[in-house]
Amino acid sequence: MEDEERIAAAVEAGTDGIAVPTALVEEPKASESVEKSLLLRIQEMSVAERIKLALRGNREARMLLIRDSNRMIRRFVLSNPRIGDEEIIAIAKNRSADDELLRIIADSREWTKNYQVRMSLTTNPKTPLVMALRFVASLNDRDIRLLAKSKNVSATVAGAAKRIILQRGPGQG
């Protein structure tokens, strides 16, 4: 773990000397198509190369690396300065996402300012319960009512939504 952190620090500082194909770092132009071999190229990379790619890679590389078997690489994808809200929402909605990734997203004030991120985290059954409950009250009345009736969320989250509805009263929303 310390080794990965050291590699990440070197990549951030630009002193790593790790070579990754520029096609995987730069965002593709609209006319360019994504190579089918991208997944194969990533699978052949060393851990250090994948860490650099996670921190510097384009959207396609990030979306593949977010499913990497190495937890550290998945975490480094979230540290990529070019990661956008759409990608964060997609990760937060993903029911097969690692709970550690969901916890990192939930702990980020920058990302949880976005309503869709909070809603996705609340409705994702893999989100740690404490985190999901934290966002229930910040949702709008319509979504809280849907949560209270939903069978796709934990009973605790649905119960919290029902309590909020009762507290706000029937005349509101």
C-alpha cells in the first residue's frame, strides 16, 4: 500500500518516469473511435502504469479502471482531477460498485453538492447505511415519498423517509 502511495505521489509531482500511451491520457476527439483493444492494453499494464493511468487517464480509461481488481487503482481514479460529475453519478448509481468508492464519494463535499449524487448514493443498496441516511433529509419531498415506498432500498432508509414525511406533515410537498 505504501508503494502505491509513493507511486501516486510521484505521478502527481510529475517525477514518476512511467510511460503510458498518450492516446489513453488525452481525451479523444469527437471523430475518433475508442479502440476495442483498450481493455487488453490496460490488462497488460503494470500496477505502476495503471496507477498513472488512473490519475491522468481519459474518460474511457477511467471507466475501465474503476472496475480494476486492485482497490488502490479504483481509489486513484476518484483522485483524477478530470473526473466529472457524470462519472461520479454513474459510479454512485452502480449497484456493483465497491462500497469503499461509495464511501469516498459520500465523504466528498464537492461531489455531494450535486443532488443527483446524493440521490444515487441514497438509493444504492451498497452505500454504507450511515452514509445513505445522512442524505435522506436533503432530498426533495417527491423523492422522499418515493424512497418511503421503495422496495429497492434498505428498510432503514425507507423508514427514515417515512419519519421525515410524518414530521413534515401531510400538507407539505
